[in-house]
Amino acid sequence: MEVSYQYDGSFDGFLSCVFAVYAYKEIPAGFCSGEDLSLFDARVIITNPEHASRVLRKVSALSPDAALLLRHGFLTCLPEKEMHLFHLIAALLKDGPAFLRNRANDVLFPVARAVQHLYGEVHLLKGFTRFSDYSGVLGGEIQPKNRVLPLLGGHFRARLINDPFFLYDRTHREAVFHTPGENLVLRPLEYVQAAPPSPEEAQFRRLWKQFYDTVAIRERYNPRCRMSQMPKRYWGMMTEFQGEAYFKPQSSPEAVSAPGVPGGIPAPATPPPLGPSVPASIL
């Protein structure tokens, strides 16, 4: 009988599924999480931190590089990533780490390529993320393909170490919160509504857009080149590409909030409850 393993969407939940696969001595037909549907009978796996830890310890003992690939692979947007990661673990347990030296390996290649895409997106968002000041708290919004916040949060914490900030991922509906002197906190967050800018913030937004427009050389305008260096799918979250209403201060009736944000935001000082886990040792 072909069985699909259903879990809570967390990294520990996936590793608990891997533990269960070997405990039941069966080959999974697939993995599903949350409300995802499967054509196969589903075996519901309750997240067990001890089981998850045993799987991760075994992988780390065989190859620290494979453990890192596993943790970061789980953050990617690779279709059916759980099956790819399961096959990676299975190959490691069966054949040892030697296959990791061959990037063309059928098991390794899709995971390695997806992780490389993850790293590339993190690198781009280090430069493309825009923050605004909301009464002393810096807030930003991104819409990535991969689940980049566990890697991106540390970058901004190092650069904004004395500033409280939050960064919201619209795609995966989660946010990372930073309070000076404390660890980063990653929480699920269904939606965010940022207030219109204060007069001072609106002025800074205008100054940034004016700088962006001023440094451009009109005679060398090349939209295709610009889109290759700054992919268009990031433009919707960037200050310099917003319409006039985005630069109106709170006192103006035409003022609007951050680009395309749906509505509602909890105070960054009080993050919402815990949600699905991220791979250990990332935040």
C-alpha cells in the first residue's frame, strides 16, 4: 500500500516523518503538510523533537555538509522538496557521503541547485529590501520565492544591531522580529498593515526616490539590462518604484501604507505565537 506522510510543515515534523519511514520500513509515496491533499492514503505523523534530533544527528555524523544541505534545502521552493530531501538522506544512509562529491548525481543535483537558488535570492534581497521607520521601529516587506527569512534575518541584525525591526515575508506569511539585545524571533503572521508614513519618513522616501532617479543616465537607459540586474518581480516592494500616493505623509488624505500590504499588524515587541519550526542553528 502506498502511503503519503502528512506532517505539520515544520523542519522537525519532516525529520519525524523520516524517522517514521524507517520505523515502518516502507517507502513513502510523498509528503504533505497543512491542508495539502494527497491522492494516497495519509499517515499522520506527530512532530517528535527527539526523533527529529536523532535523524539530524545521524546525518551530521555522516556528513556535516549533507546536514547543512538538508537544513537549507528545506527552506527552498523546490517542488516536492520533501521527497528530494528524503532521497538525499536515504542515499547518505545507504552509500555514505561519497556521492556528495558528484554534483551531477541525480539525487544531489536538484537539491544543490535549489539551495544555490536560495542563496542567490538571499544575496539579492540584501540589497533590494527596503525599510521604513514606524515610530522608532524599522519595518520592511518582501515577497520571495524561497523561505529566506531564517538566513536574511541575521544579515540585517548584524547591520541594525541597535535598532528594533521586523521584516515580513508575504509569500510564506511569516515575519522575523529583532529587539536589541535579544535573539531574532521568527513567527507566522497571516498579514500586515503598515501605517502611512510620518512627514519625516515620507520625506526620506522622496529623497531616496530622487536619488535613484538622479543617478540614472538617461542617454544610457537600458530596461532589459536593468531587469537582468534588478529582476522585475522585486520592484513591487521597493520604494523607488512606488506611485505618488506612497510618498504622502499621514496628514494627507491620499496617503497609503506600504506597497500592496493587506491589513493588520501586531506590535513588533509582541510577536505572535510559535509556528512551524525552521531548521536548527539558522536563527
